[in-house]
Amino acid sequence: MIAVDIGNTFTRMVAFSGAAIKSRRSFHTRDLKLEEIEVALLELIELTDYRAVWIASVCPAANATVAAAAERGCIARTFIRSASDFIMAHNLSTPQTTGVDRLLSAFAAGRMHMAGEVGKRGYVVAQCGSAATIDYVDADSVFQGGFIIPGPSLWLSGLASAAMLPDLSSELPDWNAVSPGDNTRDALLNGMHLCLPTAVATAAMMVSAADGIPAKGEPPLPLVLTGGWGAAVSPYVGAKHVYDQDLMLHGIRLFAERYI
């Protein structure tokens, strides 16, 4: 099958053979071109025996391009919706506003990494992309929601717009640079390098706590990290954790397998 993850920054496409990824393509979501997407889809379709694509999107503006590319290639397409499609049990008051990526990643984490004894108390999933989402799934496998904080570009552009500070949002993060900066640029960047991963790690510890206070003597819940800068959080996490860069794509695969 073909899975397409339309994110705010990147659109990723993969061809699955069972649970294995045979081939992948990646595009900047802002720069999607109809012809390029059609060619990429057809190339991936050739590697499978299933002429259909399953799509999860958090960027509605890009949906039409991907849908049109599939139509031009005579490829069946299915958009997975967080509100209308049952992905997993949840306790959300407004599921229609919850990103489908959060539910699919939590679903995949439970199936692939948190089965049995490991996740018996529940688990946490942290997606680190344009924004960071830190979500809690309880011991009954019910998605309870969580926290959302800005990712690197939003962090830096927000500081620039709120104060007379340079806009460094286009710079690539160096997550190892955490020493105090002796100039404004380094102070901004290194502050983000230190504080953003530690914020995610702290939220992962607190997300299941009653009234924000973790139970005494309880170890942190196991954590699954994903997203472009998810690995940068690892040094600050005391809980058992794994990093799976393709978690969202596997969520699409696992959802689609219900119907294939």
C-alpha cells in the first residue's frame, strides 16, 4: 500500500510491503507540484500490488494537489479524518479539531512499541515537528489528549515578532549547542536548543499526572518519540523510550490494514 503524510513542513510518501518500507519520497509541502506528486505516486504504485493511496493531512491547503495527482494517475485515494474515522478510543471534547497525526501516531505507538507489559500503565507519544504534541494514552488504550508547544521555527519567529529580535527561524537547529550565548543570536538559538527539548521531556513526564503532580514513587510512563527533532529530546528523558521517525506513516498503514 501507499501511505502519504501531509505535514505542515514536509509531505512524505512511502510504499509499504507488509510492515516494511520499500521506497519513500519527500517534498516540501509549500512547494507541492501536481506533476511531481503524480510521478512519485505512480513510481511507488509500481512497487506494490495495490493501486490505492491512504492519506493523512494536517495541511488542508495541500490536499487538493495530492488528490488531483492521484486522480490523474487513476489511483484510488482515501483521506483519513480524525473526527469521522474511528482511529482509536478517545476522550476528546472536540475530536474534529484534533490533528489526525496525533491519533494515528498514538495508535501506531500502541500497536508497535507499547504492547503487553511495556505499556500496561499507559504511554506517551511526543511528535516533534513544526509544533510539538505530547499526548497521553491511558492504561485502557484511550487517547486522553495532551499538550501542544511550538516547534523550532515557530519558537524563533514568535520571539522575533514579539520583540526587537532577529528572526532566525530559517536556521537549522544545532541541538548540541546549549552553552550560554555571549551575543543575541547565540542566546536565542542556544536557548531554544536547550529549552525546547527539555520542555517536551517535562511535558511527557507531566501529561498523565493528576493536577499536574506526578504520583510519588511512580516511574515515568514509557515514551515514543517521533518527528524531525525527536531524537534531540532523548538525552532529557528519564523514562523508557524509543525513537521511531516513521511512526505516523505506520499509523496510516495500520489503519488502512483494517480495510485492505
